[in-house]
Amino acid sequence: MARKKTKFVCQDCGYESPKWMGRCPGCQNWNTMMEELGSTTIPGTGFSRKLKREKATPITQVEKLEQPRSDTGIRELNRVLGGGLVPGSLILVGGDPGIGKSTLLLQATHELAKRGLPVLYVSGEESAQQIRLRADRLEALSDRLLVVSETDLTAVELLMDEVRPMVMVIDSIQTMFHPDVGSAPGSVAQVRECTGQLMRWAKQQNVAIIIVGHVTKSGALAGPRMLEHMVDCVLYFEGERHHTYRVLRAVKNRFGSTNEIGVFEMKEGGLIEVNNPSELFLSGRPVGAPGTAVTASMEGTRPVLVELQALVAPTSFATPKRMATGIDHNRVTMIMAVLEKRLGFFLQNYDAYINVVGGVRIDEPAVDLSVAVSLASSFKDVSTSPFDLFIGEVGLTGEVRGVSRIEQRVTEAHNMGFRRIILPEKNCKGWLPPKEMELVGVKSLEEVLEVALGG
């Protein structure tokens, strides 16, 4: 006779326990253990049944498949995906509520449908009438774009057999449920089972499936961490809700680079591609204000110029406050320690705030120099030249170290009207800069401040 078992599963990390606990041993969060119905087993069967085995083949004899990618019609999305949609891939798109995930996917599926591909858009959060209202606003109407409001995964499978789509969108995975899983939609067991089923459909039927995932209040994708391991590509849609620009970033991609970003601007008619992100991020830049510095950050194959702003103000508390937005907090703290130790800046009684203008997040050592210059500029209340750009990594001894792909960074700065580049001395050799562009090679942070701030 079948034996039913219950178990308690953490809704944040997926940790399983035979009994309830107030605090999850896996993620240390409180009140996240929920009771779920375990799998049904028949005594005496175990894992003794024979499975069909695949024959092992030498990798040199495995047939190579050259499948063309499907053009989404949105260049920025193609850039992040690595050139377009790969047939049979499973893609996870996450982001804050209201950031524009459904808008981006509806525009992309409309472009795919215009190119003759049958597309199925499955929404578990909106009705078909609501999707039609958004499609009217975005002018994304096509006979090949089929929409349905459904949450039962078995019903979605029947629709796939009937429609035979080449691209399918699931919005969102937390609303889907499988009848054979005895837990509520959105639980760890449901998300894991539904994603596994979608992965099998994508590989077996050669369908590109895009699933939308909710995020937690900390910004991470909701559900088990296994969710990101199962899919082929993980995309994060970032940006401030009160700003008009959005950044699409790949954190995992089996078919392309994870360093590329796509920049969009949210307007009344939907998301508009930004072909020149540097111009967008530098718009409205103050001239002659202390505490600002511009740097060139490499985002995949594209250099992007961003402005860093720093504010150093006296504190009235025993412990000064250190805040960083858009850049690693620990990196900023390290650079401030270098300024104190090597250059004698007395920052112990000052609060420090660092912000990357535009809501973009940068994470590479080449921006260290601009962080240091902006902090020193605010501390000394001396402004930098609006035509100066700073590139370089700062070491713990105060030295300025070389960075990669300096030619592309300098070329982008020249195109945006900058006239002088302060960069590591090592990067000044072996190539010719553009005309009317002055390169100032420096070895230490002390030399940088002498050139940029006059000492």
C-alpha cells in the first residue's frame, strides 16, 4: 500500500526537514519552514526499477549542431543574450515589481511574431484582456502572438501540443502549479517541479522558453537557488522605478558572455533602446561642482562612461557613516583607507557618500581612480576639470596599476568630447591615442591628485 509522507521545506532556500523548526538551518531565516506533501513511495520498490540508459560517446564523435539564433528585433536584448534566442533554451528573467519585465517580453515576442515565428504568451497574473490593453499601448499586435491566461502546467502542455510554438513566455513561474505536487503555487516544490518540466519541454521540443521570476525584498530571485542552476540563462532587469532608464544584465549565460548589458529608456510607448549609454549617463552632469569624476567602465564589449559623485561631510556621531550606491561598499572603504594612510587625508570624522549617477552598477577595478579623485575633490572642496577622465586601479600602497582594453575606453572618451585622460603610466605605451587627446600617465595616487586638483 502506498505510504504518504510529509516534510517541512524552507520557502527561501529549499532546505528540507522531517519536522518543523522555527529557524531554518540552511539560510538562518525565521518562520520559513512550511509543510508539504512528500513523494509517494511503494514499499519494496525503492530505486530497483531499470532505467533506459544512454550510450556513452567520445566527445570527438558527438555531432555538432549549428542552430541559428532567432532575432528578437531588439538589439540591446540580442546583445545580452549573445546574439539572439537559441532554440531549446530556458531563460529566466528577474527584476523588481513594476520595473518593466512584462513590457520587455511583450515587445520582444511581438517582434518575433512579426518575423513569422509562432509565439505563445502564458500569463498567470493577468487576464487576456489586460494583456491586450498593454499590447494596444505598445502597438504590439500580431496574429502569430497567441496569449492565454493559465496557471495549470498540464493545460499549458496541451496548448503547446496544439499550437506548436517556437517561443513561449511564462509570466510568472511563481503562479504556475503542477497538480501532482501537493503544495501551493509559489512554494519551493512547485517552482522546482514546474521549472524542471519546462526545461524538459524546451530540450525535447526545441522550443525557446522564457520564464519570469519574482524577486525577494533583498533583490534575489525568489524560490530555491536550484532555479538559477536549472536554466540556461539568467537575466536581471535593473533600474530605479522613479527613473526612466533600465539596465538588462546577464548573470548567467550558457550561450554567450555574462559581461554584456542592455540599456533601455522607459517611455509612454514602451521600452526604447539606448544606443549610446554614455550620453545618457552623463546628461545633466554639473560643471564646476566639487566631488565629481568621470570614468570609463567596460560592460562586456562596450565601454560606458559614467559619472561618480562623492560627498564628504563632517559627522556628529562617534562612528562616521559610509554609504555607496552602484559600487561595492568594501571597495570604497578600502580606497578611503588608502587616502588616509598614504596621503594623510583625515577622514575619521567625516561621513562619506558615493553614488554612481544613472542607477547603473559598476564592478571593476578600473573605476578606483575616479572614486579616489571624487572623494578627494569633495574633501578639499576643489572641482575637477569637466574635460578630464580617470581610469586606473588603486593598490593598497597608493600605486596606480594598469587596466585592460584601454584603447576602447580612450576612444569612447574622445567621442564624448573629453580632452585629457589620467591613466596608469603602463597603459600609455605601445599605441597611439586619438588626435587632440592628451594622455597623462601616473604612477601613484599622489601624482593623480597633483594633476587633477593641483595638489
